[in-house]
Amino acid sequence: MVETLVQNIVFGLLLGALYGLAAVGLSLVFGVTKFLNVAHGELLMLGGYASFWLFNLYRVDPFLSLPLAALALVVVGVVLYLLLFSRTVKMDEEQKVQTTMLIGFGVSVILQNLAQRLWTADDRSITTAYSRMSWTLFDIRFPIVRVVSMVVALVLVIALHQFLQRSYFGKAIRATVEDWEEATIIGIDTHRVYLVAFIIGAALAGMAGTLVSVGYSIVPSMGLEWTLVCLVVMTLGGLGSIIGTFVGGLILGVAQALTAFAVGGAYRQVVGLLLFLLVLAVRPQGLFGVKEG
Amino acid sequence: MLNVENINVGYKDLQVLWGVSFQVNQGELVALIGPNGAGKTTTLKAIMGLRRPWSGAIYFEGCNLCKAPAHKMAELGIAMVPEGGRVFTGLTVLENLELGAFPPHARKHMAQTLEEMYQLFPRLAERKFQRAGTLSGGERQMLAIARALMSRPKLLMLDEPSFGLAPLLVDRIFAKIQEINQAGMTILLVEQNVRAALELAHRSYVIQNGRIVGTGTSEELLSFEFVRSAYLG
Amino acid sequence: MSRRDIAFIISTLIAAAALAVVPTITTKESVINLLVLVYIYVMMASSWNIIGGIAGQVNLGHAAFFGLGSLVSRILWTKGWPLSISLILGALVPVAFALLIGAPSFKLRGVYFAIGTLAMAQILFITTRNLFPMISSLPTEALSTYSLAPRYYMALGMTLLTVLVVFWLSRSRWGLGMVAVREETSAAESLGVSALQHKLLALCLSALFAGLAGGVFAYYSAGYYLFFPFFPTWTFDAVMATYIGGTGTVIGPIIGAVFYVLVKEILALRFVELHPFIFGTLFILVVLFLPGGMIQIWSRLRRLLVRKSTLAPSAAKEEQVPETNMVHDRPAVE
């Protein structure tokens, strides 16, 4: 009994790391640009398929295809930004959030159906030679791929945090978040900052997708669920800091695992949504969008 | 150096500036004085490309600023100190200064300029790892000026540097401004504090209700009855 | 009532009468089925438009109302309750739900309301999927006597009711109050318009007609998964149809829904499912470039024609039709 519970929590943490990684991408984009890109889940799905096909057609190891998935999503991100999202940068904040949300829905409808046409509606996952292996510690199972995925997610999140804190461009991004007008005055091209943030967000989504396709499974219709997960995590993570958001992901993972343990796996999604509504009820005006740092 | 020619500027359907023209020559310290809401800040924003004029032109060293994107102004050599010493409060003092050197030509000399700034404002050196949000009003104003100078500008524009500061601090800040000007920097100073500005400036323009209504040296302006009655009581 | 209003009502009634004749001139089931689908979409789009368009609160949980309506109607009706009572309760339960979630959710501004309602609808979707995983089929005796005609008339009648109520609403003080709330909440409040009351009424009416649409769906369908009407697709379809047609207007959602279903079905016949690309693209284009939707194209064209046919430019100016993002070419607040 206790072992099952601990096992559940471990699985929850492992999955929660991917929630965190996905949400950090969306949170960065929202924090910097105030674009609420609800097609974030679809970007993740595309990353998953990129790695899936690289593995199935060319036998590229999924962990090696991570940069390729990121690259593919960078391209998608640039196209989406230049074609659609850049047209909203001049709007006032509330209108921008709403308009980008609607655009995001349009994009997600298109991408989801594109994936379904191209790759059918079947569940897919990458099965490598080491997929079934796991470490065991005190009778608790640690599947290798999921543990490695968690490490990768953690490394990416810390790298992003360091980039924002230490690099010159990262500081420019933080400055832009704080006051875009002031940033423009000192010579920062805020459009470029927005573009870079958007691309980083897309790349993170793509890599999260790869990790999901290794440890779990992907399907064209997964986008909405993952977008909601990201929104929930952003809310739980609260203060909009990168590390906080990642921790929010872990919390959601554990909360889901405990729910699955207590009332059955069918309700694991519900707990996140309920937590989300609960936080909304307590803090109705504005949850995410507080600055990094 | 800076030629503002007959610009009309507004927000939506509200016109703020009406045919404003003035110039600033190399090495000068020019003040733009006028009451609250006269259009002083809008003038600076128009020069920085943050508000596009409906008509008219702005030339900086012969280059038409109206055709340049706003973030290029710093690269062209114009720096602005925003009103009230607005700085990036979430970043440290050092990070603020580093970002001030964003234009490529300034970034090359970042270390050297930073040293100069610490000499000019020793206070900032003491507080370099502190978040800018923890600074006092006067310190913030110094940081804002130093950050602007980090871009090694040819023209420094200050928007109400006396805003919200105690008289003693105002004197200190204005002394610094004079010092910077005497070192060769061209300065456009926008002020509501007319007495302090006139003491400092070589020439001044008086702006009222979005129009330039008078210009001259400080002595000439002080002889204008309306300047005396309106601003000096 | 203005001449335009009377013209609208008369043309709506004529259209309804013409559509009522359809089953007598064709026995093709495909035509009847297509029209029933059109009616359900018109009801969905028009009802979403009350809260999303007229009152301006983007509700992404519309499927919850549709789903609740169909669930309640279907279960009661298949348990042997009279159809009328099943349908009425099927419309009232979503209203009760709207009242329940309304007050807390309207504390959320703009986008939080959108995501909050989406989360709520997803909770209902997942829960019903878990509680009712089976297909609901009509009992054999009901299936043997299944006839399309009464379902067709039921759908047509309910659609007519929906359209007329939305039309009445758009002309009423309440409707104008909703527009005022959408345009500038604080100004509306100072004029004595209670934002909460108006939003709540809009949400309840929206839930009522979405619930009715659900009831029509429950009555019409021979067999379906009970959780099917809770799919978020129902929300997104209604939102896209409304925006494409022209959000905030009476006619826009109708045109959008008809266009949506017809294009979808025609494309489904000829090609593989292409319609999501087309609607997704159209939707994005409307959001970015044509916030008034197809209706706006029409009014722009008409303005162009008016301008051309009038010699004196000043006269043309007077006849200019304002942008249709207001209710029916009328100023927002009088």
C-alpha cells in the first residue's frame, strides 16, 4: 500500500517535470510578450512527432533528436510569429491577450487537423532498446527514460534561468518585460526580444514533446490537454519565475498521481483543473505575468 | 546638431504639439521649460521615435529621425533620461548600467565607460549589486543619468531630473548636469523647475499649450514679464 | 419598432415558412439531416453570441451547456418522461449551472473568464465521460417508429425561437445594457447599468438556448455517446462560426453557422476533412483583420454602392452604415 503510494508519487514527479518544462515555455512567452499562445500544446505535439518520425524512419535516438525537434519548432515559431502574432504587438495589453488567445485557437485547430491528416489519429510512442529498462530502489521502480527525461527537463529549465539571469541578452529580455518603452529608449529592439522569447518558448515546447513521446505517448489531439496543463502549472507556479513554474509542474504531477491513487486514473486531469479554478477564485485578477527575478 | 522642424504630434484625435520648432547646437545646454502638460515629455518622445509626428521633421546630424525605428535612436547617439528617474527596478544597478551600453559602439567600451560612471557617481559603485528598486529617489536619478551616458551619446536629453527630489538633491543633480555639459556633452534639459533650469542653460525655449512661445538666453527670458510672473512668482 | 426591424421579423418568418415546406417536397434524408445540423449550429452560434458577442465575454465552455442540455433531456426522455418536460428541464439545468458559476466567474476579467470557463467545461466533459461511458440508444420500439419529420420541425421551431429572442434582446434595454457593459464597463456602471446583472442574464440566456439545442440533439439522435455533446469542439465550432459570420450582430452568427455547416458537409463529401484548415484560417483572418466578420464585408460593400449611386458626396455620408460590431447597425448606447 505504502509502496504503491510512493511509486505513484515518483511517477507523478517524473511526469510533473515535463509539465514544468512545457509550462516554463508558455510562461516565458506570456511574461515577455503578453501573448497567450493557446496553441502551445500543439507545438509540443509537433515536437513529439518530429522525434517520433526521426526515430522510426532514420533510427535517430530520441535524446539525440532533441536539438532537431527544437530546431523544427524554432522554424514553426518564426513563421507563426511573423505571420500572425507580430500583428498584435501594438495592441494594449488586455486586447493583446484576448486576440492572441483567439489566434492561438485558430492555429491549434489547424495544426491538430494537419497532424491528423498526415499521421492519423493513432497514439504513438518511441520504443527504443532501453525503453523498458528501469532502476529499482527499495522496490520503487524508476524507468530509465523517464528519469533521464526529468534530468533533461531540469537541465533545460536551469539553463534558461541562467540565460535570463546572466547573459546580456537575457538581461535585455528582463528589462523589456519590466518596461518596454524604457528598453526601447536604451536601444533594445523589443520586437526582436519578443521574437526570441517566442522562439525559445516554441523550442522548449518541442523538446518537451520529444520527451513525452519517449516516456509516454503522443496523439494529434493532445494539444488542448497540454495547453490546459501549462495554464494550470503557470497558475500554481504563481509568481511567474522560471524555477517557480517548474516546481508548479512537479506539484501538479504529484497532485494528479495522488488523485489517481485515491479515486482512479480517470479523474487525474480533473484535479489540475479544480486546483486552477480554486486559485482563480482566491485571486481573480491576474495570476501569471509577474516578472522574472 | 538637433533640428526639430514644425512638428505636429498627438494621441488619437487629441493634438498635443502644434508646429513646434527648435534646435540644439553642438556643446550647448538648452532648456525646454514650461508648465505641466505643456507637451514637454511628448516632444522628447517624438525625438526618441516613441510618438510619430503627424507632420514636420526632426533632424539629428542631418539624419531624418522620423524614418528611423525607435530603438535606433540610441545607436545614432541620442540618450534620454526618462521622467522621475525611471530605471529597471528589478535589475541590479550594475545590470542597469550594462544595459545602458546596448548600442554596439557603446558595448565595445563598456568596461571603460562603467569606470567613468563610477567616478562620476561614486554612490553607484557602492551599490552596484543592489537591486535598483532599493535605491532612494536621488540615487535612482543618478542611475538613470549614468545609464543614459553608458551609451556614449552625442546628445543627452533629460526629462524633469528635478522631479520629486528635495531641493538639496536638485542642486546636486543639476551640478552634475552642468559638470557633464562642461565635459563636452550636448544637453537638452526639459524642466518645470524654471528657476533652476534657467540658471543652468545657455539658451531656453518656453513651451505652453503645445506651442513654443518664447526663446532666448536666460537673461533675455527673465526680462519677459510673462516668464517672470508665470514661473518665478 | 423601426421598418428595418419589421422587415427582419417578416423575412425571418418567411424563411422559416419556406424551410417548413422542405420535408413535403423532398424525401431525401440527407437533406433533412443536413438542415437539422444547420439548425443546431445556428442555435449554438446564436446562443454563444449572447454572452460572447453581445455582452463581450468570451466563454470557452459553451459545450458544457449544450452537453448538460442533451444529457438531462436524453436521460429523462429515455426513462419515459414526456418529451416536453424533458426538453424544458434540459434547458433549465444549464441555466441553473450558469447561475451557479456566473457570479464567481464574472469576477475574472477577460481572458481569465475564457480559460476559467474552458476549465469548467473540461471538468464536466471528463466527469461525464467517466460516469456515462456507454452509447445511449433509443429503445427498439422507439427506433422502429423513428421518423425524421417531427425532429425536423422541432429543430426548426426551436431555432426560430432562438433567433427571435436574440433579435428581441438586441432591441431591448437589456441588450443595449449588455453592449454598454461590453464597450466600457466603468462607464456603463456609472450610468446605472449593473455589469454583473447584465452579464449574468446574458450567460443564463446563452445557457438556456444552448441547453435547448442539446435537447434537440438528444431528441434527434438515434444513438450517441452521452459525453459526445461535451466535446470542446462544440464550443470551438460555435465560436468560429460566430466570429466568421459577425460577432455581436443578430444575423452574423446565423450566416456563420449556415456557412460553416454547408462548407463542412460539402467538403466532407468531396475531399477528406479539409474544413478545419479553412475555418481555422478564416477565423484567424477575421480576428486579425475583419473583426466584424462576413457581415462587415456586406456593410462595406453596401456603403461602397451607396456612395457610388449617390451624386452628392454629402448625402452619401449621411447614409453611411456604421460598422456592424454594434448590435444591428445601431449606436451602442442611446
